[in-house]
Amino acid sequence: MDNLLVKDVMVANIACLHPEMHMVEAVDCITNSHAPGLPVIDDHQHVVGFVSEHECLEHMLKATYYCEETVLVENIMQHEVKVARPDMTLVELIQAFLSGNIKVYPVVDESDGRLLGIITRVIALKRLREVDRQCYAPH
């Protein structure tokens, strides 16, 4: 279990949001990805923000209730984003999940800061379940 790394269990090639996107496009990306939120990246694949289901619900409710146009992602995104490193162990990542209320970590390359993928609580939980099954499998 100690040898399982984030890079081995993360989801690569994920849909990403851009600051100039309209929020409705972001909602489509998030709902299609089945993740509770997605990173916002710039033209160089650097993470510049994060949009969660929470922000989308709040702003979509206002937009639909008042039949207003939706805002851009840059106006609703969280600017402070906690990230995971690809070489973190799964145990370290799960401890980070348990110490806060974060449901998704963007996985970022330390050398150039580019987005590599995401890891969610569900992905971590599925991997733990696989390890648990191996513990009790007949040898």
C-alpha cells in the first residue's frame, strides 16, 4: 500500500475549465466528468483556479431564478487551489482528504506546474477497496 502513488491512480486527460468559459459550459463539463469540481487552467496548462459543484449551484440558481446571463468562470472560481503531487503516496493523499473538506485535488507536475490530472475521494476509496479485496483473497 505504501508504494501506491497518486500518479498511479489519478485520472489523466480530464476535461478542464478555462477562465473565459461561461459558467454553463463549466456546469456541462463538471456534470459530464462526474467529478465534484474541476481545475481551471490557463493556456500553458497551469492551474489558476478551481470550480466546484457548490459554486455552480449557487450561481446557476441565481441565473435561472432571475433569467440572467451566466457569469464567466473567472468570476466564480476559487483562486487558492490546493494541489497534489504525482509522487505523493496514496496514504499521504488520503490523510490530506481526511484533514479537510476538499473532494478533488488537481495533480500538478512540480517541475513546470502543469496539470497532469485529478484525484477524487471516490477514486481513492475505490483503490482502497481494491487493496482491501487483495488482503482477503486466497493465496
